[in-house]
Amino acid sequence: MAELLDRFPRVRLAHLPTPLELLANFSKALGGPDIWIKRDDCTGFALGGNKVRKLEFLIAEAESQGATTIVTAGGTQSNHVRQTAAAASRRGMGCQCILERVRTDDLYETNGNALLDHLFGAVPRFIDKDADMDAAMAALSHELTAAGEMVYVVPVGGSNALGALGYVDCAFEMARQFRDQGLHPGLIVQASGSAGTQAGLLVGLALAGLEVPVIGMCVSRSGDLQQQKVSALVGDVCRFIGRADLADVIAVNCDGAYVGAGYGVETPAMADAVRMLARTEGIFLDPVYTGKAMAGLIDYARAGKLKETGPVVFLHTGGTPALFVYPGIADS
Ligand SMILES: *Cc1c(COP(=O)(O)O)cnc(C)c1O
């Protein structure tokens, strides 16, 4: 199973395996079931998060192509851009990034991930909210190539078939931990955005023969649209690894009920979830992704939807630096 990934070049960046821990206090406060947490906020590199796993494969491909500059894109407070900028620094490449102006207040553009991008020496280029990021990356790449750079484009969120292999590997890692720790989870819950994490995880679980369902809590679009996006990428990943047959047996579940007004916009349930985990376990969630995903999990538990499920694993995908641009989150 793990040999499947051996044929893809990989640059080691993450501290692996990340821990799988029981949230004893949180589970009790929730009134059950047992909630476990897979600590991918602890991938270690540049404050951690899920993009590090994808970048191990993407940056290796960039190097094999002789890249001198990485181009990528995301929102102003993108965790993906921060981790990509750090990976470029580590491997001696430049990083230029397209940042979508999600919000324009000063703190948002100067603190959190934006501050760290700057620290890694990444060169930002801002575009308007809802402008075409792929077109902006193509234009930037064109300019850099004309200036003599060898450009490698990392897609938004690192979410193509190659990047998703990072989460195929994470699924293998979780399968080993479930076995070693005697855990039989009935559900995995995660935040789902650019879809590479959920798609990779689903393919990896299928390859490992684990039939545990995964719910992707949406952070930027409706459940239907997210389901289409994840399903398309599941198909890409399956073809990419030569297992097109698998795509038909993989069930994709997304829930759009906890997005609120849109990407990066606070919801009261998100803030409650962030405070609840901080105050019961001393663990940070983030306002954009994991806070909303955990709000979904809390709502499921309180609505009685998890009574028959058994233990639930929450995949913590990181995002800590964004907390510093949402200072109101600690109130109440
Ligand atoms: C990018 C990100 C996600 C979503 O992962 P995708 O692979 O883009 O769906 C979740 N949580 C955090 C903190 C992220 O930065």
C-alpha cells in the first residue's frame, strides 16, 4: 500500500506522524460521543497545517523540473500561501503569490499569515475579491518566464492529483494509528475547501480498505458544489495512481450548513467552537476552516446525529496564524 507512493519523488518537510489524541474533556463537555483529534495542525513546518503534506510532493516535482520560482495563490490570509512560501525558502527557490483581497482592513493585510509570507520573502500581488486567481497566476508566470525564471505553479490550496497524494499518505498513517491504538472510528470530520485534503483522504482510506465515512464541512461554497469539486478530484487522483476503478466505490459527503455568509466570514457557532476547544483542551482551532468544521461536529452531536456512530475523528488541518487577525474571537 505505502509502496504506491514510493514512485513519486518527495521532499521531506513535515514532522510525521502527527499525533492522534482523545479529546477527553471536550467529549465530556459535549455529552459524547468520544471525539478524537488528528493533529495535522502539528505538521511542524512553518507553524504547521495540511498544506505541508501536499507540498512534499509538489515541491519535489518543481525541483525535478528545475524551477527557480514558485507561483501560487490564495486569499490574503491563506495558510496555503504561507506554507508554500516557507517551502520555497527551505528549498532555495523564490515565491511570488497572488493574494485575493478578501478583506481590506489593516490588521488583515499585515498580521497573521500575511506577516509570515513577508517574513519568508514571498512577493505578493493583490487582486480584487472574486477576481480570477488562475488567470492572475498565468499572467504572473508569463512575466516571470519572460524575465528568465523557471516557474512552477502550485495550484490554489495545492489541490491537484499530485498534491492530494499527501492526504493519501495521511490516510495510511491514520490506518496504522487506528490499528495501533485500537480505535474503530465511525466517522471522520474535516474542513473542505480546495478539496485536495478530502479527496486524498477518501482515496487513501479506500486503498487501505477502511470504510469509515468522511464528512467535509464546507468553508467556501454550498454542499452540492463542494461535493462536485471533491468528486472530480477523487476521479483525478484515482486515474493518476492507475486505480480508475476505485472512483466508483468512493462516497463523497459534504455539508454546507456551517459556511455562514462566506469564506473567511465569522459565524457565532464558529467562535463558540474555537472557544470551547481552547477552554476544554488548550488546543487552537482557526476562524476560517477548522472552527466552522468543528461547529458542524458540535451541532451534529447536539442534534443527536452521532448517537449510533461510535468514536469520531476530527482532522485538525491547522490555520492557527489566522487567529491573530480575528481578535474578537476570544470575547465572551
Ligand atoms: C486549506 C485548509 C483547509 C482545506 O483543505 P483543502 O485541501 O483546501 O480542502 C482546511 N483547513 C485549513 C486550516 C486550511 O488551511
